[in-house]
Amino acid sequence: MRFNITLNVPTRGSKDRAPAPTHSVICDAPVDSLGAFCDALNDNAFLIVQEFYKDGSIVYDHGPMILNTAHVAKVKEWVTV
């Protein structure tokens, strides 16, 4: 399933934009429900997920990422309309 995760870590910012206090990540995890993902987050310090970037209406696969579950603030199922 695909999820939108808010992390309690700042973004790095850029020369045109100041860092933000939280960071958002879109990822696929090998689970079949939000509850199963909650269990995986609670049972593991780190998870390997597939990360995606959104540019307008296009979503790009950015490869595998190790997610530090200690920094997860909020998780929502990613729904495309």
C-alpha cells in the first residue's frame, strides 16, 4: 500500500526556501492495511520502503529508503483522485 508519512525531522531547505520543521514522504510498504502498517511501525525501529516523489500530478519512483520509525508523526493512506 502507498502512504503519505509526516516525519518530525526538518527539511533541508534550499537557497530559495527556508527549512520546514517537518518532512513529508510518500512510500509503498509491503502491507495490506493502515493497521498493518501501524503494527510494522510499532514493531520495528527501521523499515525499508519504496519512496516516491510527486511533481504536480506525476509520481516518480525514487527507489528504496530506510525509514526511521522513531520520527513518524502521522501516516495517511495515499489516495489518488
